[in-house]
Amino acid sequence: MYTFAKIMAKALEEVLAARLYVLQGGLAQQEWRVPELMHRLLQYLEPKLTQVYKNVRERIGSVLTYLFMIDVTLPNSNPTLSPRVSEFTSRIIGQLKPLMEIEEEIQNHIVEENGIGEQDERTQAIKLLKTVLKWLMASAGRSFSTAIAEQLHLMPLLFKIAPVENDESYDELKRDAKMCLALMSQGLLYPHQVVMVLDVMKQTSESSSWHAKYTVLTYLQTMVFYNLFIFLDNEQAVQDVRWLVIKLLEDEQLETREMAAITLSGLLQCNFLTMDPTMQLHFEQLCKTQLPKKRKRDPGTVIDTIPPAASIDLVRRHAGVLGLSACILSSPYEVPTWMPQLLMNLSGHLNDPQPIELTVKKTLSNFRRTHHDNWQEHKQQFTDDQLVILADLLVSPCYYA
């Protein structure tokens, strides 16, 4: 039950949100003419960024978007007099260090009661981050320029917070972090920013959080597709993306490996990466990783799992199978010259332990589904022996008759 003090506090916050809305309307019409007022308003708002109430955070985020909208650097021109995004973001990052320095999962434990409960550094940083996320989301659709270097420094923190699944039951902090990353990944990058973003992603790929590495891959997909020609103009950037995806194919977490395979398949399909002999050889070598024999619990009983000490070998072998699978699925409506042999290599792992067996079955099922319509043409790429093997592998033996 709300006390009188709580009711009054919430009423004051609603008044603040209403006043900011009116003030924002006036500033929006003045645009670049009142930089001094913009600086004064920013100075007034900064101590209030740790507001708890959602409507106030959203309004502050919207106002900040207008304050920084004119901070645009044009060639052969003087800088504007409006507040600087870089300076503001640098100050914010300093206050968010309590969150950036921890490895464990960050939970939103803040209730909508200003001044109530713990007010330690971490609590204040969470409240600040929630307001910053509102600002970043509002800026993504209304700013004249893309994210700058200082804002990109927030990405490791957002990768760590954003949830993997789409679930409406997640709290506001996680939902906003996921939305913010989705919007940032669609932003157009300047050539010099590509290197900065990839450095951040490499750093995050070393994290102990598999959620962060999984989110890096989903971010990478969208970012590359929206900035395809910028990346293709930088050969080193292409190689860095290739290294990052192949590295995460060998991650110890199954979900991360599977997302890396999906990412690799998409990049191959749009010709961002090419299926060259070096890549094929790398995956084939991983597939040859030896697994220890299955242990016997007692005579006549075989355990289907691999011993824990051999888990790294299972991961490497699965990474190779996922790599071959990604290459096969990257050509859903044609059969390149290298595909028949990859299918034969893949079929040799059909009796491997899980999750390898399931990966092989899914790949063969998808291959059959996508090549069904033009199979009379596609089967010309296979030898008679290979067709016999495929017929034995797939569900319907008469399909290839």
C-alpha cells in the first residue's frame, strides 16, 4: 500500500515528466539557435538520470535525443556549439563501471520507489543504465548520425545483459538492452568505425558468458548485412569476421556453436565469405578429431555419453560437422562442385554421439527439402555411388529412383 510520501514522490516525478515534455517542444522548434539553453538543460538533467519511474526515464531519453541532435561533424566545417555526445557518454561510462567490471549476470532488482532501499553504486548504475538505454533507443531513429566511438564502448555491457530468448516476461532492462542492440546493429558505420566495432566483438568473444557470445553473433549478422559494401571494401575486416565466426564454432556452449553455424551459412550465402579449400580443410580436420570409445558400465551395458574428460574433443568434432553443415546449407537451391563430397563426409558422422548425430540429420533433412524441386538437375552433380549412399541415408529410399 502506498504511503503518502510515496504518492507525493510519484506525483512530483509525473510533474517533472510533463514539464520536460513542454520544454522539449520549445527547444525542438528553436533547433540550433539556443546552444546555451541546451547546455543548461543537460547540466540540470544529468543528476536526474537515475530516476526510477519509467515515464520519467523515457521523457529524459527523448529530451537527450534533441539536445544532441545537432552534434554533427561535417567536412570542412566548424563544430557546433551544442552539447557533445562524446563528452556526455564518457561521463556516463565512468558511472557505469560497477556494471562493466562484473562477470555475473545483471538482474534488474530496482522497484519504482525513489529513495527507497539500497542506494549502492551498482543500484545507481542500473538505474542510470535504464535511462541511457531509453536515450539510445530514441536516438537510433531520430539522430542525423550513427553511434560514435564512445557509445560503442557500451556494447560489451549490452551484450552481457541482452537475453537470448524472446520472452515478454523479461524485465525492462533486458528487453531494452535487446532492442537497443537490434537498433544499433542496423546503423550505418563509417569505415573507421568498422575496426572499432570488430575489436569490441573480439573482446566480448573472450567473455565467460555464453549469452554475450551468442548475442555477438546475432548482432554481427545484422551489422554485416546493413553495412555489406563497407565491409567488403576492407579485406582485413572480412578476415576478422571470418576468424570470429569460426572461433565461436568451437565454443563450449552448444547454443553458441549452433548460432555460429547459422551465421557462417548466411555469410557464405550472400558471398560475404567464400567456401575456399582452406576453410574446407579446416572443418575436415576438426571432423577427424578422435573420440574415446564409449565406456561400459557393466558387461552388456553401454553408456551413450562421452566421458567428461573428452568433452573438448567432442566440441571440436561437432564444430567441424557444424562447419560442413553451414557450407551445405549456404547453397539451398544449387549443388556446387564441392557439395557432393561434403555430404559424403558429413554422412560418416551419422552414428556419432549427440549433438553431432542430430546436426547431421537436420542437415540432410534440410538438403532434401531445399533440393526437392530440381532434383533431376541437381543429381547430375553426384556419382552413382554417391547417389546410392544418399538414398540409404534419407528417409524415402524411392525418392532418388
